[in-house]
Amino acid sequence: MASPAVGSAPYQGPSRRLVIAFDVGTTYSGISYSILDPGQTPEIKGVTKFPAQDHVHGSSKIPTVLYYDKSGKVQAIGAETLSEGIFERATDGGWHKVEWFKLHLRPQSTIAQKLSKTVPPLPPNKLPVDIFSDFLRYLLECTKNYIRDSHANGPQLWSSLSGDCHYVLSHPNGWEGIQQTQIRKAAVMGGLVPDTDKGASRISFVTEGEASLHFAIRHGLPTKATQENEGVVIVDAGGGTIDISAYARTSNAIRQTFDEIAQPQCHLHGSVFVNMLARVFLEEFLHDSAFLDDLDHIMTCFDKTTKLRFRNTEEPCFIKFGSTRDNDEDYNIRYGQLKLKGTDVATFFEPSIQCIIDAVKEQRDSAHGNFSHVVLVGGFAASDWLYNVVSSELKKSGFSVVRPDHHVSKAVSDGAISFYIDHFVNTRVSKITYGSRGSIDYNPNNPEHVERESKSFVAVSGEKRINDVFYVILATNTQVPETNEIRRNHFWEFTSFDELKRSKTYLHGFRGSVKDAAWMDVDADKYFELCTIVTDLSHMAHSSSIQKKYDTDGKLFYRLHYDVIMLFGGTEIKAQVAWKEDGVERRSDAKILYTSNLPINMHNVPAPVKAPVKPAKTLSSQGGRASVPLFSMSYQDGAGSRSSAGDRNSSYVSGRASPPNGSARKNANLEALFSKPSGKRKF
């Protein structure tokens, strides 16, 4: 039984405003919007009419596909790519078809790097941000035309509101700062907002998991999930990723609000990976068949019909791809239909289904609260096979799985609007251990210091210090209220005031657990630099916070004391610098610049570990005075994460597929992607 749907409170803003949410999915994309009038209850609407889609008016999503010509100009996009004759025009013109381009922005984990061989390439001289900007520009044009055509005085309405429109852009749970930077850049390139601070303020980001929670709240969560001390897991099964998020209703809240209670997870096991496994199987099955050349068309038919209709392993499945004249009984092809065993088709779904089952259990093991309800949304959730097997398997562990009756494929775009209007989530969970890289006074009586004497240096003050000390700012798996400020005192020693013009501090992270401070040369591969925090402190040149000092040789230097303030509880990390002027605190906003090419996956949120996490080696208590002259922190995914998806030894599938010719020569790439020695897979 579901609790009553929750509506929005009347809009309290000072003036009318338009809010638009773009859900750019791996395979399909959608648009939702709301016109906010002061004192009126907001209504969430969807764009349901797109160019070249007149014959299916009412469809809420379009393919996330583009065609570029040889010069790099867009020739077809969205529903236009399905128009009659488009394939022939593309072939004759040498156009480049672009699909799944969202996966090119994925964090570069080891598994994601293996995925590179299977994700369709981008056109020459095109970057992911270029494709994103073209698609966002198209979505904006579709929104403009829809509002102009479907509302009374539509042209005037659009003209009056579009200049200050606010955009909510959703992304997978595993994407954060670096991906948000790229998407924001694409929004500027696509004409959504100008490249100014005010323009940047008109863009908000929300994870697909959190957007889906808002959708579920508005359409009615399971009754028990809204009770105190009980939570819910949201599983957003999309085209490219499966996002897992756990929430619990806030105790004694005046209005209905929720706290995140576990580290959100993001797995590369969306519906496109069902297609990948199906393609590998069919390549092998049809290897010596004349119909191998039709594989692209066969896969298109599989994706549109067979995959959606598959419901059980006891009955055969058919891919209708040809006419009655297409026959080859040696390959189960009769009258234009390819026959497959239900047990074989089930194996295409197995990694994704097992991923969901394992991830939900892992969320429960690490959560800061209890839950027994699972809400399944997203386009992939429309698969009855996926829903039925996940429900059956999780029921054995005490979970109840529900799938909303409403359009689950619009959960993210509608939920993104609700995120802006209702803002139900107040607290989020840190995914990694954040910290700063600093130094410590050298102590000749400390063996750990003596061991690292080669890393010592003489500071401006003349003191001997040792670098590469990691100071924890926020531990992994910590619940952080949205407004909570984490403040750390720093000092900076310098000899020239010119150095104040561009103060740089660095945010680091650790993929594991550490209580206070640790040596960064121990488990060095688990540390990484996330971003640079840049602040102009030149206005502090005459501040009372700057102290004159003299080194051991009597030379003058300066020391500036200040605080770095971080807010980790929102959907974006924010930073400020604070200092005292005549006893009064002053603040200055800081810019966060993300590293463009990170060597490890910062945003792949690993599943919690059941076994105790081995903490990083911390500093000996014999250490000297610690300071952090340069602030450094970074994202990291939790240590020792377990993989999830497709356990070969505990599969729920009654039969397994094997290539009919007894060969697996085509399976190397997919086996590398979907298999690990442990038998489980994890994004």
C-alpha cells in the first residue's frame, strides 16, 4: 500500500519563474518544466511533442542519438534519427552516428576503461562536451517550441521568462565535480546560460537517484517507508547506469523531509549492457550465417521488442527482423524471425539483475538506518523480467519491491523539477574520505620522521618540516547536513604580497578509512588530487590577519592565518575562505577547478564493505606541530569495495547460454568487462 502522494507547497518566490529539467539519458532523454507563480501550487509538466515525432504525439522521451556529417555539422537529432530514409541518407552522405555519448563522460575506473572498446566512438575532432552542447541546444529548442505552441500567449510567455530561466541538470550518482564542470560548460556552449557567475547560478545539479526519490515521494511511497525509523532504497535502472540510493524520513520534521542514509552507488549495468551481451551472443551464433550482415538491424529489433517483452525462461523468444522469405533453419531463423531459448535471453539480463540485488543488500549493511522497501524506477524498470526477478530474489531477504504505476521513464526529469521546488533531502552521505595535503614539524626522535628525512624541507620560517601528510577533513560514509560547514584553520607563509593574488589550495581524497592524519606514501595509490580551490586574497594585503615574522637568518617573511570552509552536504561542493578583520569575520567565495584527466575513478561509489576496512597508517603520536600551509582535498571511492553483479556461483537463472558453435572467440571484450576473479562485477 502506498502513502498519499505529496504535493508541492505554494511557490514563495518574489516573481514568476520558469524552471526546466533536462534528463540526458544514455539511450533516451526527456524534458520536464514548471512555471512558478507566487502563491500558486506548482505543476510539473512534460514536453510531449518533438520534431519528427508528430505521428506519436504524447511520447515523453526521444532517442539520445545524433548524426553528424563529414564537416561536423548536426544533420539529424533525437526523433529525427528515426525518420524514414534517414539511414540511406546517412549512408550515402558518410554521416557519423553518435549514440551512448553520455558514457564518454564516465569516470575512468578500470572497468570503465575496458568499456571504451564497446562504447561507440565520437566523430573526429569532437569531444563529449561538444556532443552534449549540441544535444542540450536541441532540447532547449524543443522546450521553447513546445511552450510557445501549447500555452496561451505562448510566445509572450517564453519571451518574458526564458531570459532568467533556471535549469536543473541530472546525472548518475557516480558523477560529481569533474562531470558537473563538463556539463555546465556544455550548457554554456549550448546557449542555455551565459558564461558568467550569474549564468552559473541558474544551473543546479541533482543525482538521478535523488531526483527519482522526489518523483516517488510525489507519486506515493510505500506507507511504511514514510514512517519514522524506516527508510527506502531508490533503484533508478536506466539505459547506461543503475543508481542506488537509500533515504529515511527525518524525525520530528515539520514538513516531510528525508536524509540520505547510505553511500549512493552507481553501476555500469543499465539496459545497454543487456544489448551488449545479446550482441556478443548473436555474433557467435550467426558467425557462419548469411544473416550476420543483418546483425545491426537484428539488434535494433531485439532492443525495441524482444527485450521489452521477455518475461520467463520456459518459453522461446523471437526477434522479428525480416520477411517470410528470410529462412535458415540451421540458425533457428524461420519466416524472418530468429528463435532464441528463454534461458539464453535471461543470461543477457543476469549481470544487471544481480547488480541490483547485491547493491540493495550492501546498502542495508552500511546504512545509518533501517529499510525494507525498494522502489524501482527508470526506463529499464519497465522490463517485467527485471522487475519480477529482482522482486522475487529480494523478497527472500525481507525486502518489498514496488514499481510506480506512473511513467517510470520520466522519474528523473519530473523528479529534478520537484528537487528544485520541494527540496525534500536535507542530509547526504560522504562517498570518500576528504582531506588536505600538508606538512609536519620534523622530529629527529620520531622513527617515522627519520625514515622520511629525504622528504624534509626548510620552510620560509626556517623550520625543518616533512611533506606528504594527509589531514582528514571529512571521513567517508559520514552523514552531512546540507548547511553544515566544515572549517579548517590554515596558515600560509610567503615573502611577496603578489602571491596573494591567486591563492591556490588543493583538495585530496583517500579511498579508505583514516581517523585523523596519515602518511601519503603508505597506500599511495589510494590518494589522489581532486581539484584546486582558487581565491584572490590580494585585498588582505593590509589585513591584521597577516603577521610579520623573521626566519632563523633574520629575513622577513609573512604569515597569514585563515580558515577554509567547505560545504559537502549539497549536490555540489562549495568553498569559502574566512579570516578576521579587527575581530570581525570576513568571507570570500572561492572557485573550484577540477582536474580534467584524473588517473583514477573519483566518482565510482563502491559498495560498502562487510569486512572491516583496514585503516590507513596514521601518524605516530610522537609527531611535531602539524600545519597545513596549502589546503588540499580530493574525492575517493571507498576502500576495498566489493563488486556486485552476476555471481556465477549463485545465479538465479535456470540455464546458461553457450555459443552454439562451441567457441567463445568473440567474447573476450565482454568477458573482460563483466567478469572478475570473484565472479562479481562493480562500477
